[in-house]
Amino acid sequence: EQRERQATGIGSLRLNLHRSFGYYISISKSRVHQAPERYIRRQTLANEERFVTPELKEREGRILSLRSRTAQREYDLFCGLRQQVGEQAGPIRQRAAAVADLDALVGLAELAATHNYCRPHVDDSRAMAISAGRHPVVEQILVQGAFVANDLALGQPQGADLIILTGPNASGKSCYLRQTGLLQLLAQMGSHVPATEAHLGLCDRIFSRVGAVDDLAAGQSTFMVEMSETANILHHATDRSLVLLDEIGRGTATFDGLAIAWAVAEDLATRLGSRTIFATHYHELNHLAQRLPNVANHQVMVVEENDQLLFLHQVRPGGADRSYGIEAARLAGIPQSVVLRARQVLSTIEANSHLGVEPV
């Protein structure tokens, strides 16, 4: 380009590349009269003329040839490398698996060291004793405050086989269930666990029925999905299983839901003897602890002051007698008029309700 500018005296001359017809020389309309005779007009535009020269086409041919040879050489090298890798595929996979295992172990070790995990005592017992257990994920993503650690005693002789867990909405019951399952899983895979001390007997299976989902493709409502999953648990759980249930029976009428929840909890505690945490808003289930020696009541603590709720997220012995659902609705932003009306309706319902009667 610089050489052509000097040869023609056209300072604005440019050498460009067009993806269709290759390299060309561009000269503005105002200077096109200075183009030498050796320039071959290639294209005329509104503001410029485009030319080529025999020398330019020759150089372009060499460039294209070099590019083609380069691409072929790259492909040949790739094929050779692919052949070598293929011949060593077995050893490469073995080394990759070893590195992956090492990476996972290093990650677990680093997590345990930096976040004060303890080495659990794992044996063949049915014990499940955890001191100051924490949720390994939630404690890392809390925006405000520190995670509230909680103890757990489940499985004879340390604790009951089945815990009825009650407490307000949004108090942390579901988190406690998930935390328990994760600690058991971490321990059985050989990891340290987020707790100050943990004694965890081996489980043959971990069953969970947490959350509310439907299956529209299969024509199943939220309640039907819940019942199907609960049925699977009752058919396959053993006394070596860990069962985590969250609000069984909430998807149907109150009396039906309570009856189902009572029967499921009773079956787990008597026939199956599975280690179970049963989170519920059916406070009537607290009566099970009076009937069955291997059932205990626990609650997630809350403090109510001046119509304000303070969630302590502490799990303590005893059964809650209120769910504070209306207060939770108010905290979620439900209009005050609706909240006041809900309280009026609740008072009327409680005055006429016979749900407090213990099932036969």
C-alpha cells in the first residue's frame, strides 16, 4: 500500500480485502484520474473506484496458497494428535479420574478446614446425634446474621425414632430437614460435616418429601405427587432409613390432610421404625408423643413482641401450638385490611373448631 501511494502520488490510496473478489486498491473519485494504466478497474462505487493489478493478484494467489497449506498442516497435526490420544485413551481416562477424585477430596478438605467442620463418627448403629449442626450451603449465602446451629438426637437410644417438628411458617423447619439429610449424605461419602460433633449411623436410604410440585404431563396435581412420593416411602423404607417429610397432607381438606398425616407418622414410628423428622402445621400430631414412646416433639422457636415476630431459628423440645401463618402473610406484604379480616375469620374458626380433639 505504501509503495503504491508513492508510485502514484495518491496519498489517500488504500489496500483492502473484499470477501468475494479478494484484495483491491481503492481510490476516491476525486483522485481516480491519477490511476496508472496498469490498474485494472474492478468495481465502481458512488465515492470510489476499486482496482486490481497483475502483481496484486499474484500476491493474493500466494497468500491463498499459503493459507491452504497452513490449514492442511494444522489438520494433519490434529489427526496425528488425535491418533496418539486415541492410543492412550485408557491411561488418560484413568489419570483424569484420579485427578477428579483428588480434586473432590481436596475441595472437601479445604471446606472442612476453612469452615470448622468436624470428622463424624460413622458406624452401623441407628444413632443420629449431631451437636451444633449447620446447613453447608445456607450458612455460606446468608446476607444478614450468622447461621443458627441446631442439635439433633434421633434413633434409639440417643433419641426418638420419629420427631414431630412444628413451628411458624418461614421459621426454618424445611432448612432443618434438608440440613439433616445433607449431613448424613456428607458423612456416608467420607466427608467432614458442618457441626461441632456428630455420631451418624449408616442409612440404607435417604427419603425426602419436601416442597410442592405438580406433574402436568402425567396429569398429577400437587397433592397426587405428594401422595405418590409418600407411598413410595412407606413401601420401601426400613428401620435403617432416614425419612424427611415436610407438611404431608397440606394439599387437601384439613380433616383429610390431618388424618393422612397422622396415619403416615404412626406407620413410620410403629411398623417401619425409620428414623424420621416430620415437619407439620398439624399441631394435633403432637399427641403422638403421648401414645408412642419412640416419638418426640420439637419446635422451631419464635418470639412475639408488639405484634412483631422474631424468628430465632432454634430447634427445641416441645410442640408449638400456633403456626403464625397470618403474621407470615403480613410480613410477605399482604394488605393490612386483608390481614385484619384474616384474624377475625381465624378467631371465629378457632372458637368453633373441634380439631383439638385427639384422634382415636
